[in-house]
Amino acid sequence: MIDRIHSSYAESTIIHDKGDAFTGRATKVKTYNETREAVRQILRNPETISAIHNIYAYKFTDKDGKTHKGFEDDGEFDAGTKLLKHICEHNVDDVLVIVSRNAGDKLDPLRFTHIINVGNAALAEL
């Protein structure tokens, strides 16, 4: 399901459903600074900039062994929470996952399945 791997992140193929398009991107992070910079870099991608929602979640363990995690829904209520929950449930660490959604028709709860699937596909390459 991986379309391409950029020098700094892996990108999933696009899932299309009822006019919606979902793409996942994932990269390794170990600090807040790395996380912020990775978000900035990925959001500069023209395909990402044009998305109506860029949902992300991150989780990393610092050099002192403390775990840090967070998310951003970007207007897609509860999507970042679900993405972070997926990362935590699968014991993935030191990652940032960004899922971009270009919306078409209403997908209701099905959109969360697509968000998790493209996020997971990008993670699989890391």
C-alpha cells in the first residue's frame, strides 16, 4: 500500500471513497522539535496543503524514558484521538503520523476506518 518513501517520511497510496481521498504519511520522531519540524515539512507538500483536514498523532519516548504523545483533529472531530489510540494500542513509538483528507460526500464513521488504514500503511514502512 506504500506509494513512495520520501527522504524523511513514508507515504501510503490514496484511498478513494465517494469522492473522498485519504493519504497517510509517517516519520520517525524523538523530540517535540523533531515532531514540529516534521509536521511543517509534511504540510508543505502541495497535496497535503490542499487537503481540507490534516489529522495527526505522535508518540515518542525521550532520552529520560518519559513518553510524550498528542494529536490534532484539524476539524475532523475525534479523528486525531482515534489515530493516537491506534498508535498506542499497537505499541508503536517514536512516530508521527499525518493523514490528509480531501472531502467529497459524507462518509460518517467509515472515514475513521480509512484514516486508520492509510496511517497504518505509512507506519508499516518505518
